Amino acid sequence: MRGRKAEQDRIEQLLADARRGTSGVLLVHGEAGIGKTALLDHAAARAEGVRVLRVEGIESEMELAFGGLHQLFLPVLDLVDALPEPQAAAIRAVFGLTGDGVRDRFTVGLAVLTLLSEAAADGPLLCLVDDAQWLDQPSVDMLTFAARRLRAEGVVMLFAVRDGAPGAAVKGLPRLLVEGLDQTAAAELLPGLPPYVADRVIEEACGNPLALIELSAALTPAQRAGRLGPLALPEAAAGLPSRIRDGFLEQIRRLPETAQAVLLVAAADDTGELAVVLRAAEPLGGAVEDLEPAERSGFVLLSGATVRFRHPLVRYAAYQGAPLARRIAAHRALAQALGAAGQVHRRAWHLAAASTGPDEQVAEELERVAEWAGSRQAMASASAAYERAAQLTADPQQRARRLVRAAQKAADAGQDERCAALADQVPLPLEDPGVAANFARARAVVELGYRRPETAARILVDSADLTGADRPDTMASLLADAVHAAFSAGDARLIAEVASRAPELPVLAVPARLFGGDTPGALGAPDAPSAPDVPGAPDVPGALNALRALVDSSQDPACDVMDRLMTGIYCQLAGDHAAAREVAAAAVAHCREQGISGWLPTTLHLLAQTELALGRHDEASVHATEGLQLAEYYDLAHRAAHLRAALAMLAGVRGEEEQVRALAGEALEYTRPRGVGRGTTDALWAQGLLELGLGRAEAALEPLESARREAGHPLLSLPLLPDLVEAAGRAGRPERAVEPARLLGEWAAALGRPALSALARRCHALTGPDRAAEEHFTAALALHEGGSDYDRARTALLYGEWLRRLRRQIDARDQLRAALEAFERLGARPWAARARTELGAAGGETGLTTRQDGPISLLSPHEREVVRLAAAGASNREIAAQLFLSPRTVGHHLYRAFPKLGVGSRTELATLLAS
């Protein structure tokens, strides 16, 4: 290769690292013909002593679920038996080796990760994924899932993607852009050409190596001699890939007819199996001998079992350059050959490719393919199969049903934009109320994902009103989705309106009773809106009874993700954060098990919020980060904004000013113009919390009061009221703390949760008379027991400051030292700095503290999780399955953690953590 030293060096460094046991991943991207495949070939050539697995995406077969994954792992399928049984079963199912379904999409991803680790057990492994944009989306998802989790397995994964080509999305990986060759390197590819001619070819090719070779090869002898007029080559290079394809097509047309026929079959096939190609070519008059001219011309590379095209553009030219009738004949022949081989799903897709009009029989076959793909958690492939089935359906209502199913599966796959495009194709009106309800849900997914959650809620409520009488079984799911959208909007009036439609439904019973007024027993602040059509004050006891029933029902394995999601949200509202975390964890597990990628970031967001409320900041950070990565991967902008706000809160606790500004600012940029009130509230709260922690109380007051106004109803603003009360007091504006403290106190008394009551007593200590403050502080500390260490430390800090002002220095030191230790343990740096300053002013020692976690604080969040599970007796494989890592990465984390902790065995580790 010429002119690619930097790219080659980077790849060779990855291989060198792999030989030392470190894994690496790289996404090589650029235009067609730029040299991506050549770089992958270079990697394979340099992989001495390295096992190599390779797969190439094929545009005509990119909807076949897990086809690419199967092709990649064919040489190592015997290793499947070495996987833990749940992972082995999942791999066998998605490869069609068993008839079983797959409940857990993430078990498939973990199986891929473990399989890569097993394949590298005896030495480094190189995985090459060429034209990844044409691989099926489920395969891409699983391979990138594994790639992002590789650490210490000795695996290198190289993905090549053509820029601008439609197809599967490959995201979240380190990237290497391959650009055109410079003048010197380009000239080296044109030996024997006069300088004038070489310059013209280089200018036309824009440094594209394949274009340089093909354009120079197409020159006539006269042109090569230098007789090149100004119009001999086109002036613009915009159509360069098509020019190259045309060049290949011209060469292919010089082959014998039978050779072209076999080449067309090979181009239409995705298995790469020579036996399949020859079996399909036989009825078209082709045989193995007919591949010889194509092989001699360098179009294909043959082995005893496989056929591979020299370049994707050759395959494209061989396929697209053939007349339609011949392409149809090739697909029919492949369908027959694959059907005889028992590959019914590939057969269905080839039959669909051979169809030129409605064909109900083929549509039914594709629908069965969609159902199979859905049962293996391949939602993107299921959506594609439903869509193609709809295109082959003559009956408008049946076509509508299949399009709606395609849209729903696209939403489940996290493809909200595609969901919108499919929903736009649905023929109206819809006669079946069930299909109409599903159509409304698909439209609402798009509204919630990219536009206004209020509109999403209205769509769902209107559908419930229209279809509820004919299909009462659709009411609960429509209204559950609607109330979720209303909560996202942060609109108490809308929440109450949705709940009033069917307050007897379990999923609506809680908001129907909680949003009847602003405060328990009385109307609250005049600027807080009240809910219409719900008379009287909130029925808190009734709401809590309904919530207990919901929590019990959420433990049923049949409980769906939306019911679990709303139950967790209601628990958070009621201040029962422990129950909320349990429900949220079950919702996350449900999404993982059922392959509902589109909802996984939402459930991870809820889980992170519950952990933040419980003071489990490391876990909250891990889950919120994972959620944001998934939301960005699937382009779920709405949920990404919520997760950025949650991460901004965590950064605010740690005093990371730039992070808070960036995360909260980006969240607000999305939420404000779209009326995503909940996200706006949280982002403003994060900004206020940062200022408060840094001692800038006046600056904290404005965003905190804005957050309260955005929340509207007191119930939606309860979590931020303690910060608002403290900021107002420290800013010398005690009158602005009175109303928030009163509201918090009333709701805390009504809800009866210790965590809320503790915060209310703290606020009463700050806003009430000094003679009652100590009673409130000590009561708050007692109520904090068993709850959030962070909230307890905040209370201890305020109590210590109050004691110091009264010159009770010894008592103050006890509280301030406890606060300092907790803040240091949690990484809450600005709060620790404040506690240290106060402790020094009280005459206490501010150097070393008796930190309860000791050297544990030296570990990264991932290392802490691994260490915690190892100390509990879990094996590396068990830890890997729980944390979605490979067993080797778990071992790597323990290898790094043991010296930091000063231990040499798991027994010592367990003893250290127990102490």
C-alpha cells in the first residue's frame, strides 16, 4: 500500500497491543474505493500468529437477522459449547440452530463478547467486518455491543464503513477517516504515464486509489501516450463511484454469458457458500467452469468452499448491471436452492426480491420471518420484514396492519425516525380498532421522541376515546403511555386529565388521587396550577393504597415495561426510593430480556434517578452513562436530554462546573422549545445545585426557583425544594424559603416517608425559630438512618454550622467531621471543602479523616462493582454476566484493584470489605 503509513501504523499498534493481551477497536470509514478494504487486508496480512475471522456486508441481504453474525462466527461455532448455557442457548437460537426464542437481547450480546474472548483464549484474535453498513442491524448491534466492552481479551475488531451509504448504523466506536492519497503516493500508482496525463487522472480521481487504477486502465493507447484533450475526462468527480462501477460493468460484459449468469447469482447471494451459488446457477445454465473467466479477471476470489468479490463495487456492478428479468431469475433460483437447504428465511427474502407485485403467499412467509426475528429480539429485522410484507399486500387493511407492526418494531429497535416514516405510509381510515390503537401508539412514539410530549399524550388520549368502546382491552395501554408522556411534559393538568379518563385503572389510580389539588387538604401556592375535573384535595391515603397494589403487581413476570416504569415513577413521587429502585431494576431487566432497546434508556434513567435519591452516586453514574450511550446510539434525542440532566445533577454534586454547564445546557437546548418540562426542571435544578455547592447561594436561587416554576405542581418539585430553601436562607432571602418549606412539610406529613420527612425537618430547622432548630436537626438525622448518606451529610453540615454559630464547638465538630467523611467518600468535593472549612473554624482536625471506605475510594466505579461482586463470592463468569463484560475484563479489573486495595486474594478482599 502507498501513502497509508499513518493508518497502517495505527492498525499495527492495535495488533501489537493484542499480542500483549489488550483489546482494541477501530471503525475505518471513507468513500467507496478509498482503500478501506485494503487496510483490512493489510491487517490480515500482518496478523501472524493471530486467528482471523472475517465477514462482508452485502446490500441485497442486509435484512436477514443475525446473518452477518453467523457468517463471522462460522469458523468457531464449535466454541459455542464452551459458553455458559444461557449464552450458548441464545446463540444457537439466533443462528437458527434451535427453534427456541430469545427472551434477553443482552444475553446475545454477552454471548458474542464471551465467544470473542473464547476465540482469543489461545492467542490474539482479529475480527474484520467489511462494508458493515450492509450488515443486518441486529448483527451490527451485537458486534458493537461487544466491541464497546472489550478490554483485556487480546481481541482487535476492525469495522469498515462506506460514508454516505444507506444501511445499518455503526456508532460509538473510535473512528479513522481514510482520505485521498497525496500527489506523490497517487503518482506511484500510475507508472509509465506522462506527467500531464498522470496529473489529469490524479485530479479526476481526487486521490481515490481504486479510481486511479481503474481510470488509468481505461485510457486508450493514444491517451496513455499523452494525447488527452480537455474533454477526454469529465470535469467533475461527483459521480466517481458510479464511474468506477461503470468501468467494472463494461469489463463484466466482456465475459461469456454463462459466466455473467453465475457472477450475477454470486452477487445476489449473501452466504458466500460456493455450493449454494452453483446449485442456484445450475437451472440458469451455469457451472463451476463458468467462474473461471471471472476469477482470471480478478473479479472474484475462490476457495474450495467460498466465493468472495474483489471489491463491493464489483458485486454492485455485477448485480445492478444485469437486466431486471435476470435479477429476478437469480433470486428465484437462490430461493429454490436455499429452500432445499432448509434456509427458509433467506428463501423468503429472495422470493420477495423476485416479486414484482402483490403476492400474499410471499407476504405471509415474510410475516413469519418477522415473527421469528422478533422472537430473537432482532427488532430492526422484524420491522424490515413486516414492511416488505406490507409492500406485497394488496388488501389496504391488511397492508395497514403490517405497516403498523413494522412501525412498532422500529420503535422497539430505537429507530424512531424510521417509525415515523412507516407510520406516514399507513393507509387511512383504519377499520380495526386494535390496529388503530397500535397506530396511535406508533405516532405517539415519534412525538415523544422528537417533538412535544404533550402532543403525544393528546394523540393517545384521543385514540383511547375513539377505540375504547369497541376495544376496551386497548384502553389501559393507551392511557398508560399517555400518562407517561404527560409526566415527561411535567404538566400536572395534563396528568390529571389523562388519569380522569379511567381512574379505576391500576396504572392511573395513583395520579388520579394525587393530582386533585396542590397540597393535601388545601390549595397551595397561588402560582401553582390545579388540575381540572378532579374535585377536592389529593387523596393521599387512597393513592398510597393504590401504589402498594401496583408495586405488588409489578413483581409479576407478565407485568409490561410501561406499568413497571410508571410504578417506579409513582414510588419516586411518594418518596419511596428503595421501592422505586427495585421496580426500576426490574424494568431494566425486562427491557434487556425482551430486547426492547428503544425503552432501555428510559428505564436506565429511572434507575439512575432512584440511585441518585438514595445517595448511590457511583451506581447512578454507571447507569445514566450507559443510558446516554444507548440513547445517542439509537438517536433518541428526547431521552438523551433527560439523561444529560441526570448526569448534570451528579456532576453538580461533584462540583464539576464545566460538565454541568455542558450537560445541562445541551439538555435545555432540547427540552425548552419542545415543552419537556421534566427535563427542563432537572437541568435547572442541576445548575442550581452546582452553585449552591460552590457557595454561590445568590446564583443558585435563580435556577432553583425557575426549576420550581417549571415543575408547577408541588409534588413534581418536592425533591428540589430542600435545595431551594437552603439557597434562599444562605442568600439572605429567608422570606423566599418559607413557602417551599411549608409545602414540603405538608406533603412529607401526608406521604409519611422517612426520607421526605427528614428533608422537611431540615428545612423547618432552617426557616423556623432558633429555639426549635435543634429538635428539627436531630429528628432529621434520626429519620435519615438507612437512607441517603449524601442527604444525611447535608443535614449534618447544616447542623454543625448552626452549632458553631452558637459557639458549641465540640458538638459542631462531631457533626462537621461526619459530614466531611461522608462527602469525601461520595466524591462531593465542594461540599467536602465547605465541611472542611467549617470544621477548621470549629477547631477540628481537617487533614486526614477517618474515611470508612479507605482505599476503596481509589477504585474506578467499574472496579468497585467488580470488587463488590467478587467479595460476595461471585465467579469471574458470574460477574461478567451481571455487568455485561467478558470474563477476561473482569479478571483485568481485579488484577488492577488488588494492589490498590493491598490484598492478594478474594478471601482477603471479602475481609477488607466486611471491615
